[in-house]
Amino acid sequence: MDWGNVTAEDLIDALREVDWSTPPRPLSEFFSRFTFPRSSAKWNSRLKCNFYYYRTNYFIMITLILGLGFLRRPVAILASLLTALSIAFMNDSFAGTFSEKVTRTVRQFSPHLAAKMRPPLTPVIRGRPSAKRFIHICGRPRWVFVLIFSSVSFVLWYVSCGLLTVLWALAIGLLATILHASFRTPNLKARLNTFREEFRAVWRNYSEL
């Protein structure tokens, strides 16, 4: 992938559809080989590549910074977790993995209830789905969970009076992410991983036809 030609919208779409269930990159790799970008084009390409490759590390880092900012506010910690979870539900892979694990856990105690948590079947006409496949979580549309978790987190933010604190913590987390993505030199492993995930996406779309 030529990251210099990738727009911000393309990057957001890629992060939305990519697999977030993979573990974070090792710290020895995350904190190594920092160099100054030689040009604005190199910096732009490096920024997008690192955002894509170290996405899980950045998500964990921002979450930890938010958690440290609310050590004395347990309600705000719960609000930040619900906010992060509602954002994570927007990712197709995370939503599907979360629904599968919850359904598998419920099946051990109540198979009948787990059967109701299955996503509805999409009718197939002439070998192809008749409509676009929508993401479901525990048998319900994804937007239901996003709306519920977002509403609850908003109420908790209001009760904890920690909105200003979360803005500062979020600003620090985003600044740390931008600085790391700007000076971390992309390695060959990052580029090969990008090509591998692109191939998987193409093959998945081809197999669904």
C-alpha cells in the first residue's frame, strides 16, 4: 500500500474494517528506531502506516492515560471504559468477535438463550445475499449497543464531573500517539503485514460472492 496516496477517509474505513482482536505489538518493537522524517510527504506516509500498524498499541496507550487521569474518580473510569467500548463496537471485527465470545459463554449456561442471540439469517437470492450484511451483536443491531453504551457513559461523565479531565487526558494521549507515529520508522514487517491484511480482505470479499 502506498500510504502517501491514502486519504484520511480511506484510513478510517481501513481501521473500521480491520481485525482489532490481534494482540498489541511487542514493546521492544514499539519503542525502537525513532528517526526524523525527511520530508512532509515521508511524514504523511509514516503517520498513516504507523496508525494502521500500531493501532492496538495506541488504543491501549490512550486508554491507560485516561485511566491514570481518573485514579480518584472511579465513576469516570467506568465512563471512559464504556466510551471506549462504544467506539470499539463501530469496528466490524471487534463487534463480531465480542458477540461470538458472549454467545459462547452464555451457551454454557443457557443454550436456549444463546440460540436467541444468533444474528438473523440474510436471505439469499441466486447465490448472493439479497441485501447488505449488517453487523449484529448478540442478535441485536450494532447501533442498539452503541446507543446504550454511549448514553450510559454520557450520564456517568455528567455525574463524575470529569469532562475537563478527560479532555486533558485525551489530548495528552492523542499527542503521544501523533509523536510516536511521526518519529517511529516503519519497518519491513509493518509493510508486509499491511499487504497480508489487504490480501485477506480481498479474499474474504471474493469468498462471499
